[in-house]
Amino acid sequence: MTSHLGLMILFAALVSPVFAALHRDDLAGGRAFALRLFGTLVGGALVLSWVLYLVFG
């Protein structure tokens, strides 16, 4: 995988379950936390990339 987007999604997919396992004790809460964290990581990176593109073009 050579694209930045692909690597960012892979990183988010690997980090999210680890943080969920560290912060939640029950499985249902851990899954919900991992999905929310995954969406936040990917969405936040996409928003930040657009902001940087608009500022520095």
C-alpha cells in the first residue's frame, strides 16, 4: 500500500481496536468506541487535509 489515504485508514483500523481494548471493559462498549474512534481519526484527518489544502493550496 503506497497511498497516504490507504496508510491512514490502515493506521486507524489498527489503532482503534487497541485503544478500545485499553479503555473499555465490555465488548459492546469496546466495539462502539472503536468504530467511533476510527471514524474520528479518518474524518479528522480528511478535514485537516482539506483545511491545509485551502490555506496552503
